[in-house]
Amino acid sequence: MRFSALIWFLISILPGGALAGSETNSAEFPEEAVLEAAVPEAASPEVGRFFVLANLEFTLLHEFSHMLIEELKLPVLGSEEDAADRIAIIVMLKARQHQSAEEVIPWLFAVAGDWYTEWELKDRSSGKIDYWDNHHLEIQRFHNIVCLIYGGKVELLEDLMDTEILPFERAMSCEAEYRQADHAVQWLLDTNGHSGKIMATGEQFTVTYEQPIEGQNELMFDLLQSSRVAEKLVAALSARFSLPRPISVEFDNCVSEPDAYWHSPTASVTVCYELLGHFLNMAEYRQKNSPRACNIPSLRKYMGARLRCNDSDESGQNEESEGEAKK
Ligand SMILES: [Zn+2]
């Protein structure tokens, strides 16, 4: 599971949005004009599309990590949810080790930014926080992910240290945390990777799409079809692992909460179209509410356009929050 239960009230209070534009991980998205016409309020379709695809990749990798832990009977010390987050982030970083900072940093920070937003918009007025949940709190997942990105890209993100985003005390351990997680992923590949016949992707995985209900789910279906993110990831997994039974990856309309989950009895990973729509809403919120990130030079350099930092400057938000940026 991706979330604990109570977060989904957000969907009802945030506006819808649009997707379009180009992104390095995906094929061209032909429905741009249709989408923009359907949702004219969207601030930046390209940014929304980028944010959704980055978080889709993270979500699939997180659920595939649960699948690998169970199917390969991997030993896990500590929280499995935390392990799944760490595997996903390390894989995302390693897959882009030859890409430019302008490509890698926004992609990874789209994932961190989603978790920050989940926490920022969470209704905590009742004082009810799910400390008991097997998932870390959203804000902890945010800091854990930022720490790994920083640990893996410290030469690009030096100025993150001692900010609200990465307090000094945590930053001190991030390079070691990155090395530890990177070592664990390498161990996984070395000890559980292919030792025999490599099976075709179709023998190990099927990817299926339920007919989407009208509206935003249809837009998410179109994005999945044009980007082929799921198909690319299962092909990469098939090239590295031989699994004991076939796995199905299913995109579906949700009857209750939009979520993503690994279900062992049916050997399936399910992702709700509604979860992708939720990411789009988070993208729009993030784009309008990131003055703190804009005050950190490296984030402004790599993500300023996506976060509309210049707009923040003009509205005075940047100045107002300056004192909050440094811890
Ligand atoms: Zn999980």
C-alpha cells in the first residue's frame, strides 16, 4: 500500500488539471490540445505531466519492491515500507546516472515534493496522526527521500545542508545512508539477479488496463498509453530477475480510495487511475506553493521554472519566507 487511509479527502478540495508537453522519459503525448481544452484552469500542463510520470515511476518501483521482497524471499531488517521507498529512489537515481542535473534533480524532487505536499495538506486539526501506521509519516518519507537524493548528488546539492528541507543533523548521515542503500540494491542484483535462462517479459509480467471511467481517469489512461512507463519498467525487471510465478500489473478505476498496492494472493500490482489524477492535483499545488524551495539556490537553479519561482518573487512570497528557509 502506498498510503495510510485518511489522506484522500484532499482530492475533494483540490482543483483538477491538465497534462501535456514533452518529457524525456516518454513518447510524445498527442492529446495535448484535447486535454488543455478539457481543463483550461491548468497552470502548466508540461509540469503536471512530468510530476505525474515521476511519481508513477516511484509508485511502481515501490510496489515492485514489495513484490521482489516477497517473491524472492529477501531478508528485511526494519520497515519494509521504508525499504521499498529506498529501493525505488536508488533505482531512479541509478537509472539516470548519466543524465544531466537538469533532468535528474527535478525528476527526483517531484517525488519528494509529492510527499511534502501530502503532509502539508493533511488535515491534522484533530490531532490524529497515524504514528502507529507501518508507513512512515509523509513528512518523514519526504525527508528520507531528500536525504538519499542529497547523499547521491551531494556535489550538486551542497546548499541543501542546514535548510528546512535538510537539517544539518540529518545531512551529516545522508552520504552514508545513500551508500548503504546503494550497496543493498547492488547486493539484490548480485545475489538474486539472473542465474539461469532469461525469460521474455511476457512470460513474467502482464500489464492490463481497465476501461477508464470518463473524465480524469481517461486522461490518465491516455498518459499511461503514450508514456508506456509500466511496460518499460517490467521489461527492465524481466531483464534482471527470474520470478517464481507470473506477475500482473493492473491499472484500474478505484471503488474506494485511490491507491497502489501489491497483492500477494493474486500476484498482482494494482494502480488506480485516481492516484495519478491525485498526483496531478499535487503538482498544481506544488507549483503555486514552493517559496521555500525557491530560496535554495540549487533547487531554484534546477527547478525554478517548474516551481514558478519568478512568480513567487513578484508576489512577494519569496521575500516573506526568506527567514524560514534556513534552519
Ligand atoms: Zn508500500
